[in-house]
Amino acid sequence: MNAANRHEAVLQYAVRLGDDALVLGHRLSEWCSNAPFLEEDLALTNVALDYIGRARMFYSYAAELSGDGRSEDSFAYLRDCREFTNLLLHELPRGDFAFTMARQYLVDEYALAFMEALLESADPQLAGIAAKAVKESRYHLRRSRDWMLRLGDGTEESHRRLQSAIDDLWGYTHELFELDELEQELVAAGIAVDSAALRPAWDAAVRATLDEATIAVPAGDWSVRGGRQGIHTESLGHLLSELQFMQRAYPGLEW
């Protein structure tokens, strides 16, 4: 990979990671004023803000690399569905509380390992973002894992809802560990994270947690993918219609 191609690849990689963070952050923000109780309302909102902050860092770096006048807002507000490259797991509707916490736990186990690996990136900007994100990720995982145990080993209804959520989410987790050509080249250059290498440890940790929560591990006989190629569920379009409304209604508006 020559210097020009590497420059463009890093830009795209930063946008991907920004998309992941923005979309999941927006999903979590939908719990503001809707969580089961006040403390959790505040906690989920704070986690959402962590992800929005993470998105800003990745988008700002991408804007710097682009050198064409784009800003973090350009990436967040001025692209259509097919231009977003987030993983599908992040865009699924928030569902009930068990669904949100199950998704968050699956993502948190992955995100902590991912950010710890990104710390070793040969790109100092990406490594710097990871250094800020890894502390948040440890907190996120601690609380989402605790909720897995509380819901799984709680009431009959909470157990049923959590099992249903895990069953519905499982097929979307495979995409977390798949690398396309762009990421493979960046891994070879020591810049990107080899997410495929994270799967054994993730799988072991998740299975241990599900076992402790008395939740059955799904069969894993189905999978959905396409997010990195801009192929999304219809849910992303509805999400973006809300997230981007002000900028599209009032182009160029600034706070």
C-alpha cells in the first residue's frame, strides 16, 4: 500500500469507527427519560454521550485527513444511509430494556478488547483516541455485564426477555469479527485492529457470562452482514431521519 492509498484507507477506517460510535450512541440516547428508573436513565445517557464523544474524535480525524473542508458534522449529518458504514448490530431499534442491555454487553466485550488493541496502532491519532476510549469501555462493560446477571437470574419475565434478546442479536455478532480488504491491508501495516483475532477471547467471555446468567447460547445457525458495505436494515434510515433533521431542515446551521 503506497502512502496515498494508506492515507485514504485510514480516513475510511476512521469514518467506520465514527459511524459505529455515532449510531450506537444515538440508539442509547433514545432511553433518555425512558429508562426504568432515574439512576439508569442517567447512566444510559452518560454512556450515549461517551459514544457521541468517541464519534466526534474519529470524525474529526477523518476530516483532518480529508483536507477538503469537511468537518465532523459533514460526516454525521450530510451523508445518506448507503454512505454509512457502521456494523448492523449498532443500528437495530432499541427494543426493550433487556434488548438494549444484551446488545450493549455484546458490544462492550468487543469494544474493550478492540480499544486495547487499537492502543498499539502505528497511527498515533488512532492510538490516542483509543487511550481515551479504553477507560470508558471498562466502565461500560462492568455495568452491562452486571445487568446481564441481574436480568438473567432475576424474575421469570426478565430471564425470558433477556433470552429472547440474545437469540435475536446473535446472528449480528458475526460481523464484528469480519475484515474486508481495506482492514486487512491496514492490519498488515500495523494500523488497524485484527478483529478476527479477538473472537476466541470474546466468545469465551460471553459464553461464561451467559452461563452465569443462566442464558442459553444460541445455535449460531444464521448471520446477517453488510454494514461495512453500506447495506443496512431499514432501521438506519429512520434513525438518520431524526438525527439529521435539523441540519437538513436548516442547511449550514451552526450552534
